[in-house]
Amino acid sequence: MRMRRLAYPYVLWMAVFTVAPLMLVAFYALTAYDADGRLFFTLQGFRNVFATDNTVAFNLFGLADLLGFNLQVPIYINVLAKSLEIALISTVVCLLIGYPAAYILAKRSRARRGQSNFWLFLFIMPMWMNALLRTYAWLALLEPMGIVNTFLGYLGIGPFQFIYNDFGIGLGMVYNYLPFMVLPIHSVLVKISPSLIEAAEDLGADSTRTFLRVTFPLSLPGILSGINMVFMPAMTTFLIPDLLGGGRYLLIGNAIERQFMVSRDMTTGSALSILLMIFVLASMRILTKYEQESSEGGLLA
Amino acid sequence: MKKVVLILLLLAVVVAATLSGCRSGDGKTILTVYNWGEYISRESDTIAWRGREYEIKDVIAEFEAAYPQYKVNYQTYDDNEKMYAKLDTESYDILVPSDYMVVRLIKEGRLQELDQSRLPNVKKYLDRRLDNLTYDSDQALSDKVSNYAVPYMYCTVGLLYNQEEITPINANDPTEVWDILFDPAMDSRIGMYSSMRESIGVALNYFGYSLNTLDSGELDQAKNLLIDQRKNVRPLVGIDELKDKYVSGELLAGVVWSGDHVVCQIRLEEAQEDPDKLQYVLPKGSNLSVDMLCVPQNAANPDGAHDFINFLYEPEIALINAVYVGYSTPHTEALKGLPAEIISNLSYYPDEETMQSLEIYYSSEAIDSTYDRIWQAILAN
């Protein structure tokens, strides 16, 4: 009984800041004002999102160039696909860099039980600073006439075009979201009981086998939540592509911002938001399903 | 019961926040100014320009000293459309939209008529040529503009290029002038504004079409040109951040407002470099744009707004701003204080004939929505 009362502030918080805004978005997506300022129900927002009279060539992962086909899709579908492409690549790179990092960090943490881990601290420290400032710092570093290119110039190489392209955006995303991949994996890895690994070794498994059959499967929940924590913000960000993309990129986050701030079309903007939410919810659903299945395998039971 | 208390508390906070908006702690009335970035002098400095020295002052501080009853809350934007988007939720006392946006705001009843009797400086010093421009296809509406808005600065849209790297362009034919923007050899060395009208306008002008066309064939051509440019030339897109990149040589050419070219030259002079390294050409049929001071219908402090406009038309203040901002001033007295090379340059201060060859952006529901649609498609590529 007491617990329930303690939960009231949280329920109120969620009602005001999560449920109400969601309902507002849904409301805006389905309504518009006519010329006399009267509110009416409409599906025009969703129709605009899927409008076939304003199309662009579809080119996910450069496939169209590679296979030589020309498929015209509604502009927002292309924007969503492009966002998905960059988010997927960033997530995979984060995982490839983040897993070994988490593994090494976990090993160190375990080796010096109880003491705070200096390396983990170093890893988290940049996160104390605002993401906007960190991204600006990359601009100053990697500009065509920035610090790195000037330095390379002394060595007689370059200048390289590091930013204002896919590479720049990917770099910004990986840099900003890497800790979100490392931390959950790290916290799962440190909790794996050393006795399990010792048991595997006693039973004759070499270190590769131990890793593949024991450590890695046990760390899957960490990987899944890491993917969740990186993929979702990477999919929806508009700050990083704006700064590191040289203003040339329209990802789904920018497209929604534009609808509200520039086109002043709340109906289409909200419809786009809903589309994005459905997309994100669906991918989360797939991930949790995968997580359940892997735990049903008996390893984590 | 608790919920009621909570809601009341929340309401109290909201009401307090709104009320405190009009007065600052020391009993001064707040004047909220919403202006373009880098569009008013905010520093005390000496600027050397074409061999002349100018003493620059912080104009906002000067205003607060001259009118101690006001405290200025100064905010900036870099895009007419972004400014427009804020008007529903915020209350400003002074806005500085471009001509076509002024017309749109008048049409929508969002501006208040100015009390000309409170603007004696404007009456005395304004270059009346700017009042007689045609700001809308509807002449009656165009005539109304001067009742609602006072020109602050004006400029033309042209090509800036680095003549150390690019062969001089001696033409005013738009196709010849703009050609370099679409040359794949200039990969990543071109600058474009992120604003919709400037980008589409340049593409339309390149083909020799009107900047206000609604012909879908012409617009499609412009759209495809810009999409190809994004793919093959990969221009850098921005507003104020581009200026330093022209100065440093990172960008070799780009679309600029004439005022930005002047600012780049002043920055070169400051760095002890030859200002004429960066050249400016104005093609025929390009855009003339006038940014105007106006007062929104929902302004909290219209009195202060009138005082502010009048203050900006003090000859000394207008000169400081003209030097600092670099755009063309409509102030007949301040003009006399500027370097002779600047005033005699027809690209900055067009004569009657040049003015006739330029076009002003128009705004109508059809134009606004069509251009926005095209712009989205360009961005999505």
C-alpha cells in the first residue's frame, strides 16, 4: 500500500511528460486547421509522408549505383532509409569497437576487485561535457583547414575531406554513442562469475572456445541493450548530421524539425514523428524478442 | 486535493513567468529585439576599411544609455523561415525580416502600422528609392509596406570568388556568372546558403528564369540542377560560418549577399591581406533584398520599438552599423561617411538601371508551398 503511494509522483511525471505529449503528437498528426481556423480531422499528414508526387531516387547502401536500378520513392521514405543506413553502420561500428573495449575494461575491473577502475573513468569522462561542444571540437579538428589537416600538411600529406560527408557523420555518431555501447556490455561482463570460466577451462576448452561458448553468450543481454542505446539515438539525432554533414544532410530527425520550424506543417511533422516512433518501437520489439529467445536457451536461467 | 494544489502551483509558476517577462528586476521595460546574426554592431573597436579608420561602438549599449528606461533582450536568427516559425509562441518588439517575409506578415495581419510621427530620423534620412520598389505582384499591397516597415539594410545576391584561384569573371550574364557553382572540378570548395529562396533563386537565375516563377517545368529544371550540384560538387551549406571559410581560402567561390562580401573583405584587410583577393559579381536578374525593421502586432513594448527604430536612424549609429555589418545602408547621411569605392560600386549601391535589372522575391501561398516542397526534395537527396 505504501509502495503504491510512493509511485504517485512517477505516475504523474510520466502522465505529464510522456503520455500527454504522445497523445498531443497523435492529435496533431490527425488534425489540421482550415482557412477559417476551424479544426478538422484529416489523414493529409500521412498522405504527405507517403506522397508519390514528390519522389527521389532510392539508393540504400549505394545499391542503386551498384546494381544500376532506378527506383523512385517518396522523399520521406528515402530520408528514413538514409537515417536507418547511417544508424545501422554506426551501431555496428560501435559494437565492433565497443565490445573489445568493454572486454578489456572488465578484465581490469575484475583483476583489481573493489578498487575503482581508472580506465573506465577515463572512458566516461568526456561524457561530462555537453555533446554539442564535443561535436564542435571535432569540427575544429577535422575541417579542411583544421588542426589535423594542418598537421598532415607539415608531413606532406592531405588535405583530406574528413567531414561534411558520410564519414564525418559516422565518426560523430560513433564518438558520441560509443560509451552507451561499452557501459552495458562492461557491466554484464564484470558480473560473469570467474568460476564459470574456470569450469570451462577445467573441462578442456581453450580460451577461444571459452569465449565463444561461455563469455560471449553470457554477455548477449549487454550487447542487446547496448545496441538499443546506440541505435535509437543514432536514428533520431539531428544535431550531429547538421554540424558534421555541412548542412547537406536531411535525416529523419532534421526532416521532423524542419516540418515544425520551417514549413510550419504540424500535421505532416507529427505524422512523420509517429512513423518514426512505430519504426523505433518495432525494432525494439524485435530486439526484446531476440533477447527472450536467447535467454530461453537456458544459458541465463 | 494534493493534485489540485499541485496544479495551482504549476499555474502560479507559469503566470509569474509570463508577467515577469515585461519588466526586469530594476524596473526597466524590456525591449525584445529579434535580428539576423552579426547584423548590428556589438563591440567597441577600430575597424580599418579601405584606408579609413572607423570607431565602432556597441549599439545596444549606446541605446540603453540614451534611453535608460529600456533594457534590451537581444536574440538572433539566420533564416527568415525560422524567424517566422517562432512568432506563434514568442512575443518580440522588433523583427528584421526580408521584404518578402514582411509582405507575408502584413498579409497575415501580424504587423502593426508604424507611427511615422515618432520616427523623425527615418523621415529625414531614408533613401526613398527603397520605398518605391515593388514588393509584391499586388501593387496596393506593395504600397502598404512602407506603413509597416522601415528598411534597415539591403543587399544584392551575387557570386563571390577567389581571384587567386579562379580566372576573373567579367560578365553579368547569369549563366556565365553562376557556371562555376555547378562545376564538378570545384568539389567541396563551393559555398551555398542554407536558405531556401537563395538556393532555388540562384538555380532559376542560372537558367534565366524569374525568381518568382510558378512554372513547374522551370522549377523542375532548377531542382534537378541543385540535386546534381549536391551530388557532384558537394557544396558546403551554411550562413554566417561560411564567411571565414572564404577568407581562409577553404572555399573558393559561392553565393553571397553583397554585404557578406564586404565583411569578408574587411576581415582580409584586418589580417593584412589584399581585400581584392575576393571578388564579387552581380548577374542580371538576380535578387535585391531589403531587410526591414518592423513591430509585430503582439509586441509588448511598441513604444520602445519606435524609439529603437528612430535611434538606429541616428546618422552616427547608422554609420557604425553600416561599417560593422557591411551591408548597404538606406541612410542617406551615413552613406556619405563610407569609403568612396564602396558607394560607387553598383553591385552594392545599384543605380536606377541596375535596380531595374534585379528582382525582389515575392511571397504568396502558392509560391511559399511550392518552393518549400521543391526544397524538401532537394534536401532529401
